[in-house]
Amino acid sequence: MAAPAKRRRAAGPDPTAAGGSRRGTVSGYGLLAAADLEPGELLFSVPRSALLSQHTCAIRALLHDAQESLQSQSGWVPLLLALLHEYTTSTSRWQPYFSLWQDFSSLDHPMFWPEEERTKLLQGTGIPEAVDKDLVNIQLEYSSIILPFMKSHPDIFDPELHTLELYKQLVAFVMAYSFQEPLEEEDEDEKGPNPPMMVPVADILNHVANHNASLEYAPSCLRMVTTQPISKGKEIFNTYGQMANWQLLHMYGFAEPYPGNTNDTADIQMVTVRKAALQRAKSKAQQQLVAEQWDFLCQLEMVGEEGAFVLGWDEVLTEEELSTTLKVLCMSEEEFKEYKEHDGWEEDSEEEENSTLSNAALSRLKAPCKMLLYDSVLLTLESYRSDLRAEQDLLNKEVYEKLSRREQQALHVRYGQKRILHQLLELVQ
């Protein structure tokens, strides 16, 4: 998947079909239709020989021989080493590609924001916690894998040139601009994900949820193809996947204004539901019951200390986990004892088996489950620094235009999440 990029004019079978321009795009550069386009039209193709990856870089043999020692949690180390080398080598065939970024100053992921600003603008969204994990992993990866590899190849790498700061920028570069080829269905259970790769030209396209083009993977090339009719002068958008605004800002450095992102979500931390259940417990015996119920849910792998229930606009995306958690935490001591004796199995009604936790289903939850979910949403809303009304005031055109870009992007994330949470409040009231 790639992020909004600043790329040159795209070449294709019909050079009048599309053109690169700053006008009318959402992210500096983009691809605009220079003529009316129909679904299924090929915009351009990129030969696999033009991809920048661990398999095409100048040190590919070295990376192949060292692949065992370069394994990491992210799986990005070989590509990042390739980028470290190619970016700092003046004779690299990819220098025209890198020249578009200069010093990567255009990358404005939250990982580059001061911690105080990140907390102020994004508290409650889940992004500060994700960034903290990223920064720890980047430091660990660099010190335990990258540095030892560089020191063993002093003829190619120099720690004073290939610094931690450059490595961090390249991590953001891969986050924002790389593509990952999907696995074939028969390989999904047996293989890990394909490593990321850089795809020049394809990363010119910006993203919206309602996209009108997509990237196809063929044996000899990658093909960008239209998926909807596109009028002359309109921007051509790719998709980076079904991504919530917090994911877009965290990984790509931007968010979609409301109501554009139909894939937006809000999280309720699993431990927040436990907290709400404990607050409702009126005695030590009831609190002990909640603790036992939570432990059993952990055994069933329905909940975890760092997990979250994910809410979409139309339904709960973690429906089994949330429905089971609400049901168990609302059980009486006798009901829970019987439930445990069956190891968490029970005969569901046909209606329960066939239903998802859609908005309509949420409104039909039993009263105790509604009350627990309502309290959990209220606790979640308390984790933000401002309420929904304050966000609506900031969206006033005159006020919004005075906000910095970071403030605007953070606002889109917070506002979408709070709209989803308030919608849930209304459903279970």
C-alpha cells in the first residue's frame, strides 16, 4: 500500500489520459484525468525491473546472504538497508526518484511531532500509544540489527552517515509510500506477508475511501487501472486499504475530513469495559465475580489487556469479542458458573447465530448489556481532551482555516471517532 506521494507525470498507453499536477489534489501532487475515463482503463504500468526492493537494489546479493540475521518484527529491515544504501549513493539508478524528497522534510507523521504536541492533539485516539511503540521498535531494530550489519560491512555503510535519524525517516518513508503485494489465497496460511517495496509512479496517486483506481499485480509488471468512470479534470485516487483515520494519520500523515472516510472506526479499549463493569459492581462479591469473568474471557482469548473493540459506522467490527464480553460480564453468579462448566459453549438461538452486531442489533441488546456498553462509551469519551461540541466549533470554516495542518489532521481523527461513539450512545440509550 502506498501513501500520498509527490511524483512526476505518469506515463501510460495514452499520454493524454492522465497528467501530474498540483492543482485540484489533496496532497500537493496527484494524478488528474486529462480526458474522460471509463472503468477498466489502464492508466500506466510499472515493470517489475523498475521496483525498488531488497531484490532489485545494488546490494541484493549481500542482503540475500544475510537474510537470517536480518529478520525482525517488522520484516522491513532488508528494504530499509537497501534504501539506506541507495539514498546515500550518488550513482544509484534511483537518485531521480529520491530527489523528489530531498531531506524527507515533507514527511509529517505524528512520530516527528514533539511529544507534547502529539499528546495535546491526539490524546484518546490511540495514535500516541502506537507512535511510542514505533519509536521503541525503531531504536531496537537499529541498535540490534542495523548497526551490527553496517559495522560488518564498513566498505558499504558508515554509521556516521547512515544514522538513526535517517533510519527513522526511511521507516516513515516506507510507511507512507511502499506497496505490499498481497499473497495468493493458497499461500495465506503458510507464508508470512510479502516484504514491502517502492513503486515509482504508482505512488503519485492519493487515497480516499471512495477510490476510483486500484493497483493490479501481474507477473511482469504492476498496472494501475480505473475502477469507476472519471471525468476530465477530476483527481484519480488509489486505495491504501480499508483504513480508519487514525491509521491514515499514523502511517501516512493525513486523515480524511468527515464524512469522507466510510472506513473510519472508533475503539473502546477492552480494559475500559472491565472498568465500567467494576464500577457497576455494588459489593466486593460482585467485583470478585467481574474479575473471575474477565479472567475467563482472557482464557477464551476474547479479551486482552492491550486489545480494543472496534466500532464502524454501521456495525461492530469485533462483533464476537464484544458480544461475548458483554454477555459474560452481565451474567449472574449462577449463569456464569453454568457457562464455565460448558467451557464457554452454549447453544445460541438461530437469531443469534445469524446476526452481526449491526446498529440495529445494538439497539436490541438486553438492558444490562446496553447499560454496560453505554458506560464504556462514556469512559472512552472521557479519555479525550475535548468534547464533540468543541470539535464542531473548530470545524467552523473561519476557525478551521486558522488551524495548523497538524491541528486540522488531528481534528479529523478525533471528530470521526467521537461521531461514531456518540452514534453508539444513541443506539444503546
